[in-house]
Amino acid sequence: MKTRETPPVPEGPDGARPFGPPFPTFGGVRPWHPGSRAALVVMGVPYDAGTTNRPGTRFGPRAVREASWTGPLARRPEFMDRETATPLPLADALADAGDVWLEHENLEQDWPHITRAAGLILEAGAVPVTLGGDHSITYPVLKAFEPTPVHYVHLDTHLDCDTIFPTGWTHGSPVARIHQDGLTRSLTLLGIRGLTNSGHDAAWIREAGAVVIPARELRRLDEARLAERLPRGPFYVSVDVDFFDPAVAPGTGTPEPGGLFFPHFQTIVSAIARRGPIVGFDVVEVSPILEGPHGKTARLAACCVLELAAAVLSRS
Amino acid sequence: MKTRETPPVPEGPDGARPFGPPFPTFGGVRPWHPGSRAALVVMGVPYDAGTTNRPGTRFGPRAVREASWTGPLARRPEFMDRETATPLPLADALADAGDVWLEHENLEQDWPHITRAAGLILEAGAVPVTLGGDHSITYPVLKAFEPTPVHYVHLDTHLDCDTIFPTGWTHGSPVARIHQDGLTRSLTLLGIRGLTNSGHDAAWIREAGAVVIPARELRRLDEARLAERLPRGPFYVSVDVDFFDPAVAPGTGTPEPGGLFFPHFQTIVSAIARRGPIVGFDVVEVSPILEGPHGKTARLAACCVLELAAAVLSRS
Amino acid sequence: MKTRETPPVPEGPDGARPFGPPFPTFGGVRPWHPGSRAALVVMGVPYDAGTTNRPGTRFGPRAVREASWTGPLARRPEFMDRETATPLPLADALADAGDVWLEHENLEQDWPHITRAAGLILEAGAVPVTLGGDHSITYPVLKAFEPTPVHYVHLDTHLDCDTIFPTGWTHGSPVARIHQDGLTRSLTLLGIRGLTNSGHDAAWIREAGAVVIPARELRRLDEARLAERLPRGPFYVSVDVDFFDPAVAPGTGTPEPGGLFFPHFQTIVSAIARRGPIVGFDVVEVSPILEGPHGKTARLAACCVLELAAAVLSRS
Amino acid sequence: MKTRETPPVPEGPDGARPFGPPFPTFGGVRPWHPGSRAALVVMGVPYDAGTTNRPGTRFGPRAVREASWTGPLARRPEFMDRETATPLPLADALADAGDVWLEHENLEQDWPHITRAAGLILEAGAVPVTLGGDHSITYPVLKAFEPTPVHYVHLDTHLDCDTIFPTGWTHGSPVARIHQDGLTRSLTLLGIRGLTNSGHDAAWIREAGAVVIPARELRRLDEARLAERLPRGPFYVSVDVDFFDPAVAPGTGTPEPGGLFFPHFQTIVSAIARRGPIVGFDVVEVSPILEGPHGKTARLAACCVLELAAAVLSRS
Amino acid sequence: MKTRETPPVPEGPDGARPFGPPFPTFGGVRPWHPGSRAALVVMGVPYDAGTTNRPGTRFGPRAVREASWTGPLARRPEFMDRETATPLPLADALADAGDVWLEHENLEQDWPHITRAAGLILEAGAVPVTLGGDHSITYPVLKAFEPTPVHYVHLDTHLDCDTIFPTGWTHGSPVARIHQDGLTRSLTLLGIRGLTNSGHDAAWIREAGAVVIPARELRRLDEARLAERLPRGPFYVSVDVDFFDPAVAPGTGTPEPGGLFFPHFQTIVSAIARRGPIVGFDVVEVSPILEGPHGKTARLAACCVLELAAAVLSRS
Amino acid sequence: MKTRETPPVPEGPDGARPFGPPFPTFGGVRPWHPGSRAALVVMGVPYDAGTTNRPGTRFGPRAVREASWTGPLARRPEFMDRETATPLPLADALADAGDVWLEHENLEQDWPHITRAAGLILEAGAVPVTLGGDHSITYPVLKAFEPTPVHYVHLDTHLDCDTIFPTGWTHGSPVARIHQDGLTRSLTLLGIRGLTNSGHDAAWIREAGAVVIPARELRRLDEARLAERLPRGPFYVSVDVDFFDPAVAPGTGTPEPGGLFFPHFQTIVSAIARRGPIVGFDVVEVSPILEGPHGKTARLAACCVLELAAAVLSRS
């Protein structure tokens, strides 16, 4: 460290220049433009106008991308603690489209933008990977899958079928909207718990014919028995981080005690992947301004993305 | 969102005026005045003069009330993930008396105030629900039950029978005070663990004839076996949030690794309710200035209150 | 705190009644109901749907009320460091109506609610004192003054006459809306600075005939010279806390260096009061989740309210 | 822990001894034991039982010591930006006695401990430098000066002569206690402002014959004119960090807008030093849990100590 | 934002393309590649291995870029509060090269990378605008100017000519290194204050023939008198954010009371621009993990960049 | 609490003086000097120059010492919730040597300092207990054990055998360095998980003949079965706090979901102690600036030290 005199002018990561990667993408993967090829394409939706309680998920995509960077993804393409030990080429398979352009105060324009963004990714033959944003955005994303029918799997503490507000476009109602517009072939809700689900919600979800596995029951199911409760795919998986226990996901607007942990999530993803392909997924409700400087909720969300991406690739 | 011209002057929550509920009560329930009717009455005790280490529980009642609000309670009167699925009319049963008036620097006056406040609630035939404050306040609350004998159940990492300080009115000594003044018929301590309990404390608690179930053992007991270890009621239940693991309850003065989680707590409450009625309870040691912006410890405490309230109602 | 009209009010902290004041009002003043008498009435508007950048002002009213409490207001009714040293009976003059009832996701209903709330206060002959919320709420508050013409004084780093978004109901546009709807007789903007005001804004404000005194010039004006630049009242004063330097008001969405300090604010309030009565005012854009645990922005906002309230009373 | 007398002091960082300084003292100065020689001796008083609003000053001494360390003091013994440019041997003149032993829940024992600690430093011929703790501790420190009369200079936003609480031993009453017990020859209060001083306080302080210079007036006085307002020493100077503006001292329980800045403080210290020797001083009300991670209030307090220490030395 | 060279760039937010700008650049300006044209080019240096006290400036570039975004820069190309009122085409003049590629644990490689990055910008005829990083990086940036001589202006609380550590490559020594290697024609240090500058430093800087204007004196100089103390350009300006008062810049490793404010900075920049062109500048020592959630230090740094950029353009 | 008049001048903790313990040691134990006797000696290594991602572990030793203090250790020398219930004389057995003297910017000097410090403790016949600092410091500590061979047990989410950086002295490479220099007789890695371990790392560790038990498998092993996988001692145990789940250890640079909890750790320590003596251990990667005000990661680290110290003593 003594001599800095002799400047051996070393080369940069792309062989010639001293600047780093130009685009802080998810995990450092390459930027995506309509027309590029990729198996999965990340898109951020920095939208929290549907939040009824504590806001901040508009900063979710930025936080999840930052937390996804612990070094160049290219150097670590395989799972270490999985039984299969099969290397999964995540660095090649993933690309990042950046954030959807939103105006925040113009919902009539914002939601079609989201649907169109997801549509461009689907048109390119890729799996859209959406970083929220609050949970209301799952509706415009699912819109992009029309008319292809998907099976909807919802990981959440809440039933999200709130119909008591006149407008009804909040983060408490995506399941109701999705069902009413016929965007899915089935509804499966996992991890439900707590006192924020009303008797009205419970009645609605029963009538909708949804499969509901509360947190208490979910903790006791192993992968095989859980798989039996699921339909056959293709699946769209929507992960609200308040599905997890506040111990691991404090940075969200409506945390609820008694949630699940990451090993449970890994089991669920494996069970889903057993039953059919995952054609789209989102991880929503990360609010970085509601957690401390550690950023563990954002890191958890990044790991959810990678786990689901690996499940997509393991099938293809 | 386009037209705000036509003002259809909508009505407010009480039918006539545009202002919201006048009183930020626990869960949005109605205010309570001596003379009002309610099955359970919440009272806050913003007191932390008994804290030997890190202060801040004087702000506990305010934080727990804020965290208890995720929407009008009236809309969600039943548990979703309970086996019984019986709707529990929490919104009708609960009322909130506000905070006990304290001077902080005048202990001779503060403690009789606390006892008198709990006494007014008992005189009205209601179950007092106390939000701490540090753990020393359990003593003046229990004073209000005299001469009715109760069985005392203490959820805590600490034995709280410290007798080494000359004054002895700290948050480390309520169990000793309660026992010495003969305020309870039995002592049951659940969740004890860690190095902050001295050999002296261990000897004292043995002589006092208390039932002690350490955290390690408690994790292995199911509801039925735990119930066998408990006396028959009536019970007073005192919940120190450091009973929980720091993973879920970091906002407290003396957190200790190896604690319990919310599902354990639900099992314990069910076991207690099996054995007799709960005639009073408190949730103490929430220090909001010691946690991050997420407020998950306060939210956990609010859920403890609701879980215990449901247990009270399920028996009545 | 003496008259809370109907309820069987228990006695105070003299020993007869153990509970404290039932309502955490601004400064501990008495609650206000339509029909009560008061010189000034505080109302909170927990609304931040108009925020284009960093949210959180929906928690502003709660934070400002908390920060306003450093002891019973009744004990300190006069200014210590003012030349006049005249005791001002703030505790008698102020009352608190609580928060306007909002649904957040239903703007068509929320804004008429705000207008109606301010209208009820005006009908009672009192000065409405509004705690924001983001700056968009000044428009529905001013709507309540129709058809009485007021002179509008705007303390802010921004010109707030943004017309580039299609919808135009953000916190960047209240001055444009107010002017276009003819809600004021004149516009005076104080403290303008920084790069977030576009050339387009500058042109618009010139055409609107507004008096604009940038931060740099404002720092050099004493009370007398400033008063000369103001019209004669009656005045509505709107205080965006980003008028202040980030040194003293970090808890806001778009802080800007080079702002003013509290002594400047005191001078401005005195200058306004010289020129005519203040018939309404608001303090907006306090976002408690964007500052640290100290809460100094909320405390500053509470002091702005008291300073303006004193100016109202000094004229009446 | 008993014998630290025999100094088998290992050698310094020159390679012979791998361990750093054994004692995290203020500024890295040497530890002090009764009997050691030093011109000024720092003592910490981690006491906040007198705090009526937001606690945390019990952690003040620790935070100020940490903030005082930006490198070995021995390397920087002189002021750079002072007119005199005379090197001041701070590293030689200062020593640190550690913290006074307190039990927190035993006030009858704690205050005599504080008085005795300050007394030991005075007996050794040194100037006691006290790090608070809340402002109530100034009383037991001044007790140690009996029967030597001192002139008391109080830098604070508050008059601190509260007599409305029955007990009266809070951080709002040291000036009243000091005056009533005849511990000083005169009272001078600098920086008073804001609404937390009641009319009752104002009357009391007038009757006590105190010199009061409010913040507004103080900002306009230069060193010479300020000196004219002061008595001739010897002085005891008590610095409450809420004397400063919340811009620079947010980490305190009752911050108040419109305060002073460090250059004002430097001018005041110079003015005092002109008029006579400083025989003791304290810096109190630093509450590190109420500020962010930057620790600037603690750093400011450390600089106040150094500035006052330099003033002591410049006279001797 | 129009030309990102090769890719089939989709259209903007007008409806045709749903994705936002692909690159979170400073202020939203266009990305820069060697060969592109721009008057000023921003480069980030996320390096804090030279920090002797509290780290975190490696996250400075990211935080400053985030804070620079309060809306599309293209919409606000002119200064509002300047006397000239001349629109400055910042959006056209600025481009952003991203961050220099660093390995952190390989200093022999990191510093030549920094020098080469700045060199590429100079070769393109642009002014390099460096976002630190700790202050040690000014040395490798200045290396890139060789053999062109510049006049070095240093805004800082510290003299930064530390020579007591054996290695000497810390953030406390850039002025010493720059002078010893003959990288500048003159040294001017502004804002020096506090006790962290040793007598040794003072002697060294005198011998080096530097012009030193301490904070105390600087506060009293107007633009004209300050300009007289400066040499004639070309200038390289290095801004350590601890030059500013901790009131406005708490997010830095070694804050020092008694600093300057943004209006002082604006005056200094004007004075420098009077005397000659600015050919390069940096803003360093922003440590976002040391401030609260408000991010005001990063915002201040972003405004310093814009102010200096405007000064560059006003001369060209 | 009323009378403070009669000063019964009580004695201090060492019988004579009012000052507390002079040295904030780990758990309040006595300071250690070379030559003193103790079974275990704590030493802090405030070093984070090897950190590739988020820094701050240089403040680890200070934070762990603070968190270890919840009262005088002498009062609580035994485990309450252990099967044996044997009192362990921790207060007698432990001493604290303070921090190793480091220069931070002079690695050639810092690492030999660390080795020499650990060597002095070993020469005194004590077990060195190292508080990190980042994980790179395990290498210089193990150097001190030469030529005595130890079995190395590594609790971590990462394999830490990174060889891709040219210099290779980061916190990602201690296992590689230790193995290449032949400092251990065997390598056992527990708790490995996540995507930050590359395929290259996996291959390297296989060739090195290490025993690797991933987190998933580790959760399923009881004490007896785990013991079978371990060699016979003597052991050196290195605990990276990211071994734990981010739920309990958020204050670290690279947290990873799916980690272990404290009861698992207790089981592992028991299993190790069954197989042979522990002759040294460290707890590293605590970064207090990355967690909230609760400090639970530091408290967890302090409990790890006590648990391991008890295991050392239970064998001797």
C-alpha cells in the first residue's frame, strides 16, 4: 500500500474504461429494452397512492435493487443450500427494464402504463418480475395477461378483498378487483392471519371459491401436502412482504405478528413449482422509510425475487 | 379525480359533521368515563421512573394506541385464523379511559393514582386493561384488586424479584412486592431466560413457591400440557414485551435473545383461558424510542391486548 | 379544559380523579364542537395524496399536536421574549376540532370535507388554524372563505404554481388553483429560492401579478420595510415548513438549502399583523417520518401556530 | 476493580504494546483519581430522573465522551481560529474522573453522591467539569461549592424556576432551588425564549433579582456590551444545550426554535472570562436517543466543554 | 435524455413508452460515455478507505444523486433567486458518467482508476464534477490535471495537511499530498475552525504559503472583499461538506460546530467566479448512514454541485 | 423521596468514593493488563478496512461492551434456564484488555498488532475472546496460536473463501487465508446459505476438505447428531453474526434471510463443548450504525460471548 507512484492503469470491467456498470439494475444484471431477449425481466412500479395507512412503498423498487447488490451476480449463479445443487444461470436469464413512468397524481394514466409495461415484457416472451409499490398494482399487472388465464397465488396476511370503500382501488382490494374482472382461473391465499380481516372479507372470499390457508395451518404443512392443495399452473404469484413475520419484514405499512419466515417461503415456492410453471410474479409493499438503516426487508424481497426466478428457471 | 367542482357534501362518521373521531382511543373504540358500561376498559400508565437501564416506556401507551389503529375496529370483530371462528364483538366490548394522570417526579402521588384508576374500572364491573409504562406499575394495579385474590401469571424474561436495591420500587421488583404484600394467591412465571437473573433471584423465587417455566421448556409445551401446569383462575396476566424474542420486540429496555414468538403467546393465552377467567391484564415495557420507525413492538403489544381481550370474552 | 359540555366530567389532577385529559389536543386546549365558542380553532388535515416526491405529511397533524405539548398550556399564557410582554390568553382563545375525516383514496369526497370543516369553524366566528397535510389542502380550506375576499400570503421555498401535470391537484399547484378560481384578492410569496422553481413558474407568477420576495432579499428586510411590501388585510397566511432552512425543518418532503430561521418568521408575522387582521392560517408539509426521533420540525410547526395565534389575538 | 494504583503502564502505540488507551475518557485525557493533579476534572452524571418530558440524558456523559474523540487530544492543543493563537495545553490540564455512581431509583443517595464527587474535585484544587444528565443535577453540584460564593450564569431557553410541582426536584427548577438555598451571589440567565416559560416564572425571576437577557436581545450584543451586563466573578457556568437552536442541538428533551449558535456561545464565554475566573461549569440535557446517528448535539456539547476549559486556562 | 446512442430508445412519458429514464443520473441528466459532448461531467467515487473516524462516504455518490432528483431537470433550467435571473441551461450542459469502478481493498488499483476517469472527462473538453467519497480522493482527481497548473481552493473545517501517520493517504492529508507533489499553483483554505487542527498543521500550512481564512473571518467578508483575497484562476474547488455547519450538514464523519451556511457558500462561489474560470470541482465527505431519513446533507451537496455548475457556465 | 436535606454521605462501590467503575469493560469485569490472571480475556478489534459492502464494524467492540451491561455481572453468575443449573463464576473468570491499537490506514502495522495482542493473552494462559471488527481479523488472531494446531469452527452465512480479488485480505476470505497458511487442523462451516456463495467458492471448499453444514440441514440436527459431525478439539470458534437470521441480527453488513436463532446457537455451543475444549473464539461483523436504536445485534453478540465463555468454564 506504500507505493501509488507507478500507475499500471488497469482495465475496467468492460475491458477499457474506468467507469463501473452504468445502470444500477437488480442484482447488477443487464438493462432490458423492448426487443432484448431474457427469460425474466424485472420492472419497478414506484406507486403507493393506494396505501390507506403508512406510505413509502413508492421507494420500494429502489430499495430492493440496492439490497440485491452484494457483489456481481455473475460470480454466484447457483444455490448452495439446495438439495439439487444444480447451477442456475440467473445472471444470464435476468434483465432489468427499469421503472414504469408514473405521474402519481394521475391514476387514469398510471395504471394503463403499468399494464402496457408488463405487456411489453410478455410480448418479448419473458416472465415479468414486478417490484412494488403497494399491492393495488397487482391488478394492472394481471391485466396484461389477458386473455391468457392464470392461477393466482397470493401470499399475504390480508385477504385483500375489501369492498367497503366507495372507490375501491386501494391496496386492500386487489383480490376483489382481480376476481370481479375475471382475470384469474382460481384464487389461492396463503398466510392469512390477524384481526385486520373482517367478517365481511371472510364471507366474500368464501363465496369467491378461494382456497385460503391461514398462517397457523400453513406452518404445519410440508411441501408435499401443500402441493396437494394447489391447482395445476400456470401460476401468477403475488408476494406481499407482510406475509412474513415483522421479525424479518418490519419495513411495511401494516405488519402483523405471527407471520411466516423465509424457509416457509422456500417450501411454498418449491410446492408451486411442482404443480406448474410460474409465468409472472411480484413482490410488493416494501416501504424502506418504515424500517431502520439495515434494510433487511428490502434484502428479503430481493431474495424472494431470486428464489422465484430460480423456480421459473428450474422448470424451463 | 378530474372533477372536484360539484361538492356533494358527504356526511361524516357520526352522520353530520366532517370531523373524525374526537379521541384517538385504543383501536378506535369509544371513550370511557366512570359510569359508562364496557366489558373491558383500557387505561394507559405513561410511567417509567422505575426503569434502571434504558427509558422510554412513558411513551408506551401512546405508541400502542397508534399501532392498534389499522382501520375502524367495528369492521373486523372476529378472528380469522382461530379454530372456533366465532365472531367476537371486540368493538362493543372495549372502551378506553385514557391515561392516568401522573406527575412523574412525585411517586407518592402517582402510585395511588394508578390504583384508584384501576379501582374505578373494577367498580364499574369491567376488566382493567393496562398499557405500560415500565413493569413496576403492575404492583399499584394489582393493589386495586384487594381483597379479591387473583392468580398471577407473569410473562417475562426476568424473574422480577430483585431485592438488592434499598428502595426496591424498580421495574425489576414487582413480583417481589406483589408476593410480599400478599396480593396474589399464586405466582406463575413463563418465558424466563438469560443471564440477567441472578442466583439470588433464583433462590428467592423457589422459596416463594412460584411455578417457573423457562423459555426453553415453554417452547416445547403444547396447550394441553401447559394448562396442566397452571392453577385454576381467576387470573391476572402481566405481559412484559421482553418475554418475546428481540426479533419481534426490539423496542424495550432490556431485550434478551432466545425469547418466544406470537404463536407461543396465543397458545399460552388459550391455555390460561381453559383454566379460568382473566379478570385483569397488562402489557408493559414498550419503549417506542428504542425501536425504529416501523413500530412493530407497539403493534405486537396491541395484538397481545386484542388476543387477551378475546380470551376474556370467550369465557363470558 | 374546564368545559367539555355534556359528559359527567370527573375532576382534575387534585386527587379526586385519576385520569388525565381525555383528548390529546393541540397544546392541551379544550376540544371544539360546532357550536362551541373559541377565538381560534385548530383542525388537522392528515392528507398527503398530493405529494409528488417523499410522502408522510398525513402524519403531520398528529406529530404537531404531540410536539405542542411540553406542559399544560394554561400555565404559560404569555410571551417572554416579546417587547410588549403583554400576556396573551392562548389557553382560553384556542380550541381543537380534531382531524377532518378523510378516506385517502376518494379525493372527490375528501376535498369537500375539508372545505366544510373550515366552513363550520368560520360560521362559528372563529379563525380556522389548519395543520397539514401537504400543501394541496390550502385550496379546499380557502374555498371555505368564499365569497369573502382575503389577501393570500405564502411562505414557501416554491412558487407552487405548477401547471405541467395534466391533473394539476398536487402540492405543487395550490397557488395556481387559488388564483385561477379567484379565491384571493392578492398573492404575496415570501422566501422563494432554489432550483426547483422553473422558468415557466417564474413567468406564470409574474403574469399573475404576485409580489415575490425571494429568500435572499427577505433576509435583509426589517419589519418596517417588509410591511411596506404587503397589502392591507384581511390576510390568510399559508406556511409551508420548507420555507425554513433544512437546519431547522428537515422533516419535509422537498427541503431546500438557504432557507429562513424562526426569528425571520417572527418578524414576518409582526409585519403582517401591522397591516391587518389574520383571518385564517395553515402550517403544512410536516412529514414526521422524514426526520429523526427529535421531532424538531413538528415542534417548529407548533411554535409557528402559537406565534400566528398570538398575532391574531394581539389585533382583536 | 479496586486496585488501579500500581501502574504497570504498558507502552504506547509505538509498537511495544498492542493495546490502546485503557479508558475512554473525555478527549482521551488521562483518568483522574482523588489525589491526582489536574487543572480541570471531568465528571459524568448519568441521571435523568428529574426529566418531566422526554428522557435519555442518562446517556449524555457517554455520548459526549464519544463525540469528544476525533483523535488524540495531545496532537491538537491550540485553537486555530482564535485571535490570540496562543497554544492552550488542554491535554495536560484536563483529566477525567469517570461517572458518579448512581442507583437511579434512590434519590436520597444519588444527590449526596453528586455533591461529594464535585467536592473531591474541588478539594484537589481543580475546576469540576460536569457532563449531565438533566438540569436538576446543577443543584447538587453547586452544593459542593458551599460556603464559597459563586456568580451563577445560566444558558438556557428556560428560566428553570418552576415551583408548581409539589416535590420540586425536577429539571425545571434548579434556578429556584439554587436561589432558595442561597448557593449563589447572583443569577444571570442568557438565551431565554419561547412559550414554555410561564407568567409565574417571569414574576418569580424578577423578584429574585436575576439579570435576564432573552435570546432576541442576546443575538444583538457584542462581547463588550455583554460583558457590561455581567457581574465580576468567580463564575459557575451552567449550559443547557437547549440554549442552542434545535438546528444544532436537536438531541435534547425540550428543544425550542429561535435559539443561539456556536459563535454566539464563543462570544459569551469570552465575555464571561473577561469579567472573572470560571471555577466550575456543566453542560447538561444532551439526550443521545433523541437525535439521529450523527451525534451532533453530543459533539456540540464536547466543543462547549473545550471552549470553557480554554477560557479557564486563559485566566490561570 | 434523448440520445443514449445505440439502443432503440423508446419514447418518453407521452404515452408511447411506459418505462421511465433508464439511468438514475445526477438530476436526471443524460448518461455520459467517453466521446460524448458535455460542458460538465459528473463522476462518482464511492471510496471511504481513507476515513479515520466514522465511515460511510462510499454511499455518498448514490445519496447525492437521489437527493438531486426532485423532478425532471429539464423543467427548471434557471436560477430563481439570483440577481442576474439569466437562465442557465444546466440540463443541456451536464452529463453523468456514473461511478468509477473500485475494488475497495486494492488501493494500488483504485487511485489510478480515479485519475484515469477524471482524465477521460478532461480529454473530452469537459469540467469533471466529482462526488465523493472521502476527501483523500481529491488527490487522484487533481493528478489528472497534470501538467496544467490550477489554483486550489479548499472549503473545509480542517486544514487536511496531516503528516503524522506513517502512510499518509488518509482523508486528513490531501492538502499535504497535493502540495508535496506540486499539483497546484496556490492553496487557499476557507472555513477553517475548531480544535481538530493541530499546532503542527498550523505550522505546516504557514510554511506552504497557503492563504487561510478561518470561519470566523469568512463570515464577515462580503463577495468583493473575499475576491480580493483570491488568486486569479483557473480554479479547482474542493468542497468538504464539513465546511458547513452541522445544522445543515450533519451527515458527515467529523462535523464541527461554528460552520458556514448555504448563503455563505453562494457568496464564495460568486467571488471565485469573478476571479477566473473553474475547471474542476468536487463535493466530498457526505456519509448518508450518519444522518437521519431526511437526507438533507445529500440535498445540500447536490445544490452545491448545481451552484458551482452554474458558476462554470456563467463564465463560458 | 421528600427529604434530601440530611446527607448521609454514602459510600461508593469500592467503599470510599462516589465514582463508579473507572473502565467500561465487557460486562463490567475487571481490566486486564499483561501479567494479570484470568481464565478468559476480552479484546476489541475496531477494524473494518476489510469490508467490501456496508461498513461500521469498527464500532462493534464499543457497542457489544455497552450491550453487555445490564447490571453488575457479579450479581448474576449462573445460567437460569440450563439443565445443569451449575453456577458459573463468569465475573471472576473474565477480564477485559481493551481495544487493540490500530491506525486503520496502515494495514502492515495493524495486523501484527492484532496477532501480538492475542499472543499476550495466550502467553498469560488465558483464552482470547475477540470482539470484531470485520471477519478478516480472524486471520491475524489465529496467527497467534501458531504453532499450536486448532480445529476451526466457522458460524457464518458465507463460506468466506473468496479468492477472486487480487489482494485477498477482505472479510470475504479469512477461511481461504487460514487454510492456505496451515493455521488449522480442520475446517467446519456451519449455517451456510444464500446466493452470495459462488460456484467457485463451493468448489474451493470441497477441495479444502471442509465439513459444511448448510443452514437448512443445521436446523434439523439435535445436539448429539451435530456433535458426531465435529472433530475432537481443541477448538477455535469464529461467530459471524450474519450466521443468525436478520430477524435477530439486522446490524451487520450482509444479512441473509433464512438464518439461525439463539437456541440453535446454544445447541451448537453445547455440541462443540462435548467434543473438546474451546481455546479461543471471536464474535465479529456487528455494525451498530446499521441497526436501529434498540441495539439488539450487539446484545445478541454479548450473549454469544457469555454462552461461549460458560462453555469454556464448564470444561475447565
